[in-house]
Amino acid sequence: MTIQKITLECPACGAGLEVGADREFCICPYCDTEIKLHNENEHIYRNIDEGNGR
């Protein structure tokens, strides 16, 4: 059984982190910042203006 990992950068100190993909939170071992890995309520919306001819 292989544990999937994700690679991310700490938003506080910029350290490279590798954590299990099934984790909800992690704590940066360098600066002790708590990082939420999955946010089901976060969405990205893009406004597309198709009328401007670009």
C-alpha cells in the first residue's frame, strides 16, 4: 500500500513540505505554522468577458 503525498510550500516561511494527501492539517516543522491542506469551501471564480473581442 502506497501513501500518496503532496508537496507544498509553507505560506509563512516558504519551506518545502511533503505531507500525506489524506491529511487535513499539517504544522510546518520550521516555523510551527498550522496549514489547512483541503478547504471544501474555497472556490475560484473567473469572470469571462466574451464580448470584448480579445
